[in-house]
Amino acid sequence: MREFGYRRADDVTGAVALLAADPDARFLGGGTNLVDLMKAGVERPALLVDVRELPLDGIEATGDGGLAIGATVTNSDLAAHPEVRRRYPALSQAVLAGASGQLRNMATVGGNLLQRTRCGYFTDVAKPCNKRVPGSGCPAVTGEHHNHAVLGASDHCVAVHPSDMGVALTAFDAVVTYEGADGPGALPLTDLYLPVGDTPHRETALPPGALITGVTLPPAPVAARSRYRKVRERASYAFAIGSVAAALDIEDGVVREARLALGAVASRPWRARAAEAVLTGAPVGGDTFAAAADAELAAARPLPDNAYKVTLMRNLVVAVLTELAEEATR
């Protein structure tokens, strides 16, 4: 591991200034991803700017009925918060589905959204990877890719984003707030992650050196009846091979509003807009749910060893929507 300096930030402005002064500096929250990447040689920062003690660890109701979540809130505290569990249960479920209890106690909301892919080629510095070394190639396209992207990928990168939390936040139109050298800003979470294209090393639309300060969830009554379901290769402490965050508002047997986001299928949490369009105004039932899944997955471009994901995600979407519909009739 490369030798590095360490500074504990006293305030948000000071933290941003420290990063602006050193292009090889990185923000350190819980360190559950960054430190692993440093050990592997993927990340080699000259300076770590510790932001864990900044006053960004609150969860508060907003005046319009949403929630404001600070960037240094731990995953454990987010999942356990009574208003999160009451208003956005799928978010609590998603957080609890990720990692282990010990890691959730350390990991932060801001860090979770910025975690890097777990693609084996990315984490192995002996292998080429366009995300790590632009222009070096993507060996996953012809190599090991059974858990890689089926939506939104390119010949330059087929890695998936590993966040569970991000999938639920995407379904509920979360907005990321940040502080940069030019002052504060905000981005819808759906705009935070850049399309892969031919520049997979450019992962987010954050200005260089910007610090995520929080996430705002707008009011969403539909989210009170929501669910997160994750499929993985073992029962716990494993990244998804497919996941769904969903919410339905049903009246008189018709879907009035639907929210749907998919995980582990793309380089970012995937908002299923085509599926939502099919669901809205349609009669509740298996045929509608299957049609919605098919509409979203029509754009899938699987590789030889991950084509199973298309069938898996279709079945998962139908199963979760069916459970929500049955719950609404009880």
C-alpha cells in the first residue's frame, strides 16, 4: 500500500478545500470500500480526508413530507430509523440486505452511493480494465461475466453497480446534494451516474472534488407500500445477481401509481421507466406484471454467460409486484 497522509476535516468547506489542494486526495467515510481498494492497489491516494465527524449524520423530515438524510448517516442507522421504515420500507429492506451488520455500522450513505464495482477485472491490477486504466480494454466481455450487466452496457465496460441502497433510492426519486469548490449543488440520483459509453472511468456527474453532503427523498405516499427483493448466490453477505425495489398504489383493481428500479443489471441502479408506463392505469394481475417486465427487459443485451439474468429479472419483477398486489387486498 502506498504511504498516505491523513487529515480530519473540521467542516464541509474545509474538507472540499483539502481535496481541491491535492488531486490525489480522497474523502474517507466508513472506508468499507476505499480501504479495500487501497489494499488491492486500485486506489492509491496521497491523502485521506476523513469526513466521518462532519455534522452530516442526521435524518430529518422535510417540510413537504419527505426525508433529508445526511451523507455520514451509517447504513445501520438509516435502516433502523422509524420514519424510513414507515415511509420508505423498501429502503430499509435494501440496506439490511447489504453486507454484514459490522459493515453496516461503519458504511455511510454517501460512501455507499459512490462505491466502486466489484468486477474481478477492476479489482485485479494485473488485468486490463477500462474503468481503472482507460483504453486498456474490457476482458469481462469475453471472459468472466456471469454477474455483469444486461442493460445499458457497452463494449467498453459491462460491470454492474453493487449498491442495494441506491436501487431503492432510485425508485423514490432521491436527490443527491453536494458541496463543491464553486459551492453547493444537487443532482437527481438518476443523473448522478454517467452512462458507460466509451468512458467508463467517468462514473459520476459530480464536479471534481465535490463532497456528497446528503440525500433528499421527496414525499412519496406510494412508497409506504413498497418492497425490496434481492437474489444472491448465498443467503447473506453477498452482492446481488439481481434485485428489485417496487411500490404500487392500487385502487379498484387498477394500478394508480407504480415505482420500479432494478439492481445488479447495469452500471447504475436502473429506473424501470418502461415498466412503470405499462403498469400505470393497467389492471392488477400477472399478465400486466409480466408485460411490464417484458417492456423493460426488451432493451437487454446479455452476454453468453449472463443471459439467465433476463429470465431471473422477469420472474423477480412479477413476483414482487404480485406480493405487493396481494398485500394491498388484505
